[in-house]
Amino acid sequence: MKPHSLPPLLLRAGLRYQRRHPWQAALALIGIVMGVAVVLAVYLANEAAKASFALSAEQLRGAATHRATSADDQVPEIVYTRWAVDPGHPPMAPVVTGQLRIDGQTGRYRLVGLDLFAEGPFRDELPGAINGEVALGDWLAQPNAAALSRSAADTLGVGLGDRIQVRFEGSPYELAVFAIIETTSVASRDLILTDIATAQAVRGSPGFISHIDLKLTDDAALAWLKERLPPGLEIVDIAQQTRSTLGLSASFELNLTAMGLLALLVGLFLIFNAISFSVVQRRNLLGRLRALGVRGDEVLRLVLAEAFVLGCIGTLLGIVLGVWLGQGLTRIVAATVSQLYYQAAADALQLDALSLFKAVALGLGGTLLAAWLPAREAAATPPLTTLSRAKLEQRVQARLPRLALSGGLLILLGLIIAFRVPGGVVSGFVGLFLLILGAALVTPSGLRLAHRLLDRLPGSGIWRMAVRDLDRHLSRLGTAAAALMVALAASVGVAVMVESMRLAVSDWLQDALSADLYVAAEGFQDGASLPATVAAQAARWPQVSAISRYRDRSLQVAGRRMTLIAADLAPPTRTGFDFTSGAQNRAWSGFDRGELLVSEPLAYRLGLSTGDRLSLPTPTGPIDFAIAGVFRDFASEHGRAFLERSKYQGIWSDDRVDSLALFSDQGGQGLQRALDPVLRDNPTLQVTEADGIYQESMQVFDRTFRITEVLRWLSLLVAFIGVLSALMAVQLERRKEYAVLRALGLTRQQVSTLILLESGALGLLAGLLAIPLGIAMAWILTDAIQLRAFGWSMPFVVSPGPLWLTSVLGVLAALLAGIYPAWRSAWRDPAPMLRED
Amino acid sequence: MRLMLTLVSVLVLIACEATAPPDPGPVGTVRVDQRMGGTADPGFARAITVPEFTFPRDHGPHPEYATEWWYFTGNLHTSTGHRFGYQLTLFRIGLEPGMPVTDSAWRTHQIYMGHLAVSDIGSGRHHSAERFARAAAGLAGAELGPLHVWLGPWSIRGDPVATFPLHLSAQGEGFAIDLRLERGAKPRIDQGEQGLARKGATPGKASYYYSFTRLPTHGEILIGERRFAVSGSSWWDREWASSAMPASQVGWDWFALQLTDGRELMFYRLRDQDGRTQAFSSGVLVSADGAHRKLQAADVRLEATRHWQTDDGIRYPVAWRLAVPDAGLDLHVETAFDDQEMHHSVRYWEGAVGVSGSHNGVGYLELSGYAR
């Protein structure tokens, strides 16, 4: 027989084996399917969220290459109109934008006011799309004419001629639907288009536009503009600008990315476990083939061919399941995004080539890799050794110290990379990945250690058998335990991170919300400011013992947004500040001299500390401010800075006030009663007690992390199913062994107990090992990744809840996995089992 | 007379600024309605009675009427004999009558459309451009004291005291004009019945219309990197109306000729669906001393002698025999070169022509309603 004629025969042998052990094949398949599905689902949901954001942000960008804008998006329209009558001007278009709320709707909508006559070079479909629907005269002259995309109209449930009550910064305005645009280029769900005049009216900002879109094809055009650029305005390259200014909070996105990576890890482990087990359990067959003269490389090829078939089927099914799961997830993500940021479409799910490639790479690549390692080992081993289970276990055990050592080193390396190596979020994730890998390598040694400890406990014979089995079957159980451990640890890590953040935010809020009452104009969240009379008279209101005044302003610093808050801060407000750099009294005396207090994220991002200087754009050009202190702040990931209000007024000539913090000896409710007559005169004032703001803020926090929770549970569920199937496969493989035990006189009860004990012990062990790993992961997520991403430092708090939930889940999964094999081994007649093979 | 905007139910293109390519392609279009054809909003004033023009007031805008234009054409040449024709037209289009709400400086009922063309006769190339803007926020508009009509960077500026000289400045991609138009010796000609030019039998189917038929012109034409110092003479038409054109008319052939003997001849032939000359076709013959007489359809014999066909099959009559027997005129009017088509939101042919036959001269010819 020529060597090359063997493979078909071998393949048949392999397939026959699979057919005779359908359970094993099916369970390995489940591992692959679950792994692929969860990764694909999370990936699709993430991509849908990002795509919906990108669509919303970029579809209106059109052909613009640059943008003339100011730090606060208030460009005097005369800048544009002057350029427009100058013969040398490049293609340009004025744009007025704003965030709208719509009565009765959640989320924000984007108002975009355009001059159709200037749009030709930028969004060439738009004029036709609008004008096909509405007479030009109406579009220009009707002060309420608006056009919606089809999806926006569907979301709002409105049709042509319907009216929509919108609010900009709390001020109401009525728009009417004059056109519904069917073209896909303006499909964004959150888009309300109007003529530029109407947009100015909605914003209540005559004389100002938000920015000027520019199409600059050469340096001469840029030079032309720069020569004529008034102070306070800048030309921004749009490609560089996209992300930082609009919408989707980076923390939310990081969240999704982290969950995607964890899903990938869990998926990889599941596949690895399922496949490597299916190879390991066939060492006997492989050994026999080798003994019959099959060459090592042929065995290797056989195993890989089989794995390939299994991988193909599993990946295909995984993709189907992943898309289905992804749709559900996408809806949840879209709902969260809609509530927190802007109207996102849940229908943006796209199975593109990249996502398919990822799924195939994971499913097939993971399967082949997982098969290759044990198969290579089996192929390289002398046939007789391969035939012996004991030899395998011996070898595995002999390798344990080396495995544990390299695992330990990886953990160390991971921690070093995460905390000591610069490289931002990426090195944080690399460190995290290494940590997990290291922990997985250590797991078999942990199993061994546990065996030794448990072995010393007094217990029945069955108990001893169960405990010893842990050690005897290390080759199979090791990977399963590692897979379960990684899945559980991921869940612990994320839960602990979220919990830490939640506590930190909650503590910070309670410190920061020191006043008894907060007063703001209605629509304050969207930028409305208080009536001048209210701001001026508030200090004389009855029962008010102290008052702080705030005015927010968005500035562009170092290419990103930040918020400047001009404030008079009363002494009790000041006590709510927690300085991470700079002494308390020095910080306040500096602040009173007109220096800046900057938030931790801003300081982190710009590498600032007390005593440094920060240049802010002002109407009279950039001004350097000294930094008096850095305070802990979770209010904004973009960064905030406080400036004494009189100093601010002197520079910005702006004496508006957005909100007030009132202190009283009477407490919040007493003060509210005392202020009743005042409030009745000013019905548009929003008065909130500190507790109300606290509750609302925490709700926002919880909403942001709701998707994290969902994803955490999903990956846990998948891990659960995967591990369940893996453990079940392990136990089913040992049917014969159990049959022997039965034949030797063990009762059914004893056999079931043995199996359940063994399984439960494994689960418990995985759960216990998952706890330190999970905590370490949370530590990296909190102190390395969050800090690097947002500049948030927070006390790292481990709450017991998730920890023990994890252990319980581990045991539960393992016990469940034991039930069927236990039942089967206990109740089936052992005789046929013994005759097998 | 330039009712160009009117018959064609105009699809005004919001095209690419002044840089519109010859073929606007499938860019977005804005339907401006049949501004002068069809029925205008009854809120607009109509040209019904014989006007009493007052100047400089009537050089300025008449927003109570739906449409109006400042329409300049001319034949120019360099000292070395390189010849050019040019056209600069600013149209005011009232979308709705009355004043808009005043919630924003951008709010308006009025838009401006501009057409600019330079016919480089020396090299046989026609350059053209189109612009749009709303008449608000200083982007486009017309005002008096002194006369200033502008659309983005295109402008017509009058002398603060005497309106003349007029300063015309406009740019397309790779070409521009910068011209001074002097008053010259010829008087203003009030067309039709002392400025009321009837286009149909129904009262109100008319426009207010006056012309300056020979304005000595000099200035500069820019083609690519080359600047040409030019001089010659221009023709200025001013017209405003609300839905002046009867529905039965499909187009017209308009001649504005400046003869070397000092006379000018203007004649427009209104065509119906079958290409027949309509009764309200009319014109004017201005003598060298400025006296003028009205021409009726019956006074003029008009015959197309040669057609030029565009690549997509539109046939324009670009050579004519035009005779006014009782004025001793038997003219051969021939385009300076064939392709002087204006292919923008509105498609028509407008170009420089030469005159020979019984008399010599130059002029401008406008052919509308062929591209249907």
C-alpha cells in the first residue's frame, strides 16, 4: 500500500469514529458554534452602533474637506457673506447645526440648516431630494419648513404636513414636515433638515452660523482663506476632526470594544477546549493507527482534515446564530445609544466581508490551531506511548511546572505592560490579554494544587476517587477548567470594574452635590441659560444663605472639546472639590486670582499639573492661564475647567448664568417652600434637589452600562453552554470507566455521586480561580485602561456580589454538565459499554 | 427682449457655483415654476398700464413683480483685432409676493440667477457659467444709490451720480470679464408702448422694458492666464414682469444688431408650437440720431438660412436672412461661430453674430425654446 493512498481510508476511520461518538462530535460543534456566534454577535452590535454613529456624523459631511469654525460653533454669518462676494473664494457652504429635543421623544435630534444654493459642490443629492418634494418658495420662506429622512419620519411617526414640536436649549419651536427624503444618503434617523434661515430661527441665534463647509483642493485656497480669517476662527481639516466633537461617548465605545475582546477570548477558549478535547480523547485510536504503520504526518493531516470539516460546519452555524444574536444585541445597543446620545438606527446591521472574515478566522483558525497542538503531540509520540493514557497524563503532569512557570511569567508581563508601558489603551488591552493567557496556563497547576489540598480532607471513598480523578484526567480537565475559568473571570472583571466605577461616581456625586437646591432654566441639559433677572436676584431670595453661579462654555483645546465653567463658588460648594494635585487652600486662592481649576481627565489628556499653564482660545485670541489645581471629576470625559466668573466676564464679555446652586439653613425642602412665590413667577425654572440630580445621574450611568451587563450575561451564558458541553463530553468519554466501576460493584448512587462530585469540584475550582483573575482584570480595566482612555482615576473597590455569583455559576455549570452523564452511567446497563471497542 | 426664463418651465439648477460644467448632469434641480409663463401668484403686480419710468429709480429692483433682469451683451475686440462676444445677465426671481418674516437675515422670497458667457471668436471657444444665490444676507441683491446689482462676486455697479459708466465684473472657471460701459450718444429706448411691451392679448401679458442699444465699452477679458484689453459696444436690456408670456408661445428668436451706419435693430419673433410667428412679435429700429420706430411682425421678413446641430440633436437656426424692406434693410445675420449654446439650468443658444448684406454690423442672437 502506498503511503499516499492512506488518507481516504484514514478519513473514513476518522468519520466512522465521529459517527460512533455523535455526542462528542456534537458537543465539539457546540463549542465552535457558540464561540463564533458570541464573537460575531458582539462584533456586529458594536459595528452597528459605530456605523450608525458614523452615518449620522459623516453623511452630511459630503465633499467638504475643511471647515471654518470657532471654538463655540458660533461663526458670525458676515464672515461667510463677505467671502461669498469675493471673486477668489473656494467652494463653500454655510451650515447651522444644533441638537434638538422633540416633545414626547427620547434622545436628541440633529438640526441641520443649509443654504441649498451653496450645496451643489458638497451634498449634490440634497437640493434635488428636498426640492423634488417641496416648492423652493416654501422652503425658503416658510419659517417652519423642515425635511426629514424617511427613517426619521418613521421613528417620529409623522407624515407630510404634520407638525413637530422641537426644543433647542429648552426653547420651543414648531416645525412642519414639508418633505420626506427617500434617498439613502441622508438616511440618518436623527436628522432634521431646514433652510439655514429656519435653523437660525430655531436656535434663536440670528447673525450666527455654526460653521462653513469648505472644499479646498490646493494650498492656494487654504492660503486665501487664512489671509481673510478673522480672529477666533480656525480652519479645521475635517478628516482629522470627525470623532472628538460629535456624539458617541468614548467610554461607551470603549465599553463595547472591551466586551468584544472578552467575547473573542471566551470564544477562543471554548473552541480550543472543544477541539483539543476531541483530539485528546482519540489518542488511543491515533496510537493504534501509528502502530499499524500510519506515519506521524498522516495522523496529523487526518486530525486537521477532520477539524477542518468540523470547523467549517461549526463556523457556518456559528455565523447564522451570531447574526441572529447580533440583531438582538444591536437593538439593545441602539436603544441605549438613542436614550443617551442621538437617535440611532437598529437596522444598520451589516454582515460585511470583514466580519465574515473574522468569524471564519476565529472558527476555522481556532479549530485548526486547537486540533494542531494535541495532534502534533500525538503524531510525534512513539505509537506505544500514544496508546497509553497513563503516559499521556504523565507527560502532561511533567509539563505542568513549565506551563505554570510560563503562565506566571505571562501574568507578570501582562501586568507590566498594562501598567508600566506607555501606549495608551492598546497596551492596556495587550496586558489584559497576556494576563488572561497566563492565568489559563496556570489553571492546570491550580487543579493539581487543589487536588492535593482536597485530598488531605477526610472523606468517603467516593470523595477520594473524585478528588484523585481531577489529577488523573488533567489532560482533559485542564483545558475545560481553563475555559470555564476565563469565561467566569471575564464576567467578574467587567462586573467589578463597573461596580468600582459606579461607587466612585456615586461618591463623587455626593461630594459634588453639596447644595440644597439647584436652579436651572428649562432645557438646561441642552444649553439653555437663566433669565438675566433670575440670575441677578437669586442672591436676595429668602432663606438663601449662600449661592454659587455657573456658566458653561464649550471650547476647542488641542483639537478636542472641553467645557469651561465660569463660576462664583460659595464656600460650601468648594468643599465638594477633591483635589488630586495641588493643595486645597493654594488651589482656591489661585482660583480667586483668576487661575484655572482643571478636571483630572483634562489634566491627564494634556499632561497638565498644578503650576502649568493652559492656553485657551478667547474672543481676543489665545490667553495663557495658570493651573491652580486638578480636581477629580467624572462629569465629562472630555475635560472641564473652572474659571472665576468675574475673570471670565472680563475676557468673554458674557454675563449669562446657566445654573445656580443654593444653600440654606432650612434644607432643600424648606428652601423650596420659601422660594415658592419666586418660582411661581418663573415657571420655566427647573428646580431640583441634590438628591434628584444624584438619582438622575446614576440612572444615566446605569443606562450607559446596561449594554455591558447584557453583554456580560450573554458571554457568561455562552461560556456556560460551552463549558457544559465540554464537561459533558469529558464525562461521556469516561462511560467505559464508569461501567467498569459499576461492574466492580459500585452502586448507581455511588457512580452518580462520583460524577457529580468530580464535575462540581471542577466548577468550583474554576470559579475560585476566576476570582483572582477577574479582580486582576478589573484592576487593569479600571486603573490602566479607564485611566488611559479618560484620565479617570478611581478608588478600586471589589464588592463581593459578582465574586460569589461567579463561583456559584461555575459550580452550577459543572453540576449541570454532570447530570446527564451521571444519569446515563448510573442507569444504563454497564455490560454493552464494557463490550465496546 | 429676454423672456428666456419664462416659457420653459424652468428647472433652475442649483449647480456648482460659477464653475458649472457645460453639461450640468444629474445634479439637483430646483423648480422655479413657470415664472412668466403660466400663472404667477396673484399677489404680484402686473404690467398693465403704460409706465412712467423714473430714473435712476427704475434701474433698481422691482420686487413687487415676479421676475426681472439686467441683461448685457456686447461685441468687443482687442487692438490687434481679436474679437469677443460677452453676455452677463442677472435675473431676480420672486418666489412669493410680499415680505418674508424677519426671523433671520437669510430669510427671503427672492433669489438671483446669473448667466455669464464669453465667446472667444478668435479661437472659436465659448465659455459660460451660472450662479445662484438667495437675495439675502448680502449674498445677492439689487440696490440704488448708486446702482448695485450683485450675485456673489458678480456685480453691476453704476456711477454714484450718473449711473453711467457702469462697471461689470464677473468670473467663471478660467475666464472673467471686467468692463466699463459708457453712456454714449444714443438715448434710452422705451420698448413697446412707451415701455409697456405686450406679449399677448390678455391685459397683464406684458412686461416693462427699456433698452440702451449702444454703450461704448472697454475693459478686460481674462481667458485662462491671458488678459485681453478690449473695447467695443454693449447692449443693455432691462425688463420686469409677472407671468407675461401666453401659454401658446414656445420660444423666440431675438435679434439685437448694431449696424455700422449708426442704426440699431431689435426684433423678437415669438413662435407657437408649430414654429409660426405670432402676432405680438415686434421690434424697434433706432436711427443714427436716436429717433426710433416700432416694428410690427409684418414689417419684418425673417428666414433661417442655416442650422447648427448639437451632439444630442438639438437644431438651432444660427444664420438668418432678415429684411425690413421699407427701411432698406436686407441683412444676412451669421453666427460668429456655431457652438455658443448656454447649457445650464436653462438651455438656449445665445451668441455673437456678424451682419452683412445691405449693411454691415455686429450683434447678439438669442434662440430659445429649441431644446425641449
